[in-house]
Amino acid sequence: MYGGLFLTLQELEQSIGGLIRILRERRIALKVITGYGFDNEHNFLTDICGKHYGFSVRQNKAAFNSIEYKRLTSKFGHPTLSSYYEISVWNETGTASIFTDEWCGSWNNGVPNNIIEKIEEVMQLYREGKIHCSDCQIVTPIDDYKRHYFAGRYCNNCWSGSTGTYKNIGGWCEIERKENYE
Ligand SMILES: [Zn+2]
């Protein structure tokens, strides 16, 4: 038995047209976000040593008075906040998350300078063989990360549940154990 996707030629043409439109919109958005005026369809960063990193920027919204809304309000001190931007950076293969941060403000101003400076720092760390724990943000040598959950890399303490988001309830180890990867 084969798994597959069956499309008529017309459907295929429409699908490709949709994909092309999305890629075009993304290319134009990247010019605004990065402030880089030239056309560039490659969605990656390159550091001074020529090492590549994948990245994405997305707009999120938090429903009024949701837990996420309250977290963002306490982080940014903005009582009417309802949308914000999130930027993530991965290693060159996209298999390890090395940075995620968020900001609120105008899309047209691009990524804030303080976040760009942080990204430069994580690139420097990555060149030295170190990354932040995806939960508690402690800096640890990459070789010390024995386990991971998708692209997230967690220190031993957050993995076992003695620190981090899932402290005392099994840690990321328990989250990974329940995952069926479907
Ligand atoms: Zn940690």
C-alpha cells in the first residue's frame, strides 16, 4: 500500500499558485522585518564565520484575559496588548532550537535592536559549542544535552523536572514520554 496525495492537474496548478503566492508574501515580509532592501528568498541568517542558521518570525495573538494574555501583560507591562511577534532561530539543519524571543510593537520597525544583539550572542555561543536550555535559559555545552523534545534542548534539571515549566510534575521527560509523534 502506498501513502500519497492525489491531485488533478488543475488542483496541482492551484496548489502551486498558492505556494508561490505565500512564498512571495514571505519574501516581501522578510524585507520589512530585516530592513534588508535586496530580494533574498533564502530564509536563513549567516554569521561572520559563514555558519547558517534557520529563522522564522510570526505574529501571535493572545485572547483577552487568557493565561497567555496575562503572561504577556506582565512581561511587557501593556494592559491592552493583544498581539505580539515571536522570532525563533535554529541551527543550520533546523533540528535544534537555539533562540526564541518576542516583542510587541510596530511590525514596520522590524526586529528590535536588543533582540538582534541577543541573536548575535547566541550565534557566538553556538560557535563555542554552547546553547541555552529552551526552558530555563541556562547556558550549557551542547554535548551535555542528552535528550531533547522536538527542536527544544533542555538541561538535565528541566528534563528531570527539578526546574523549569514542568517542575515537580515530571519535567520535559514526562512530556516526551507522553508524545506519540503523530
Ligand atoms: Zn533548563
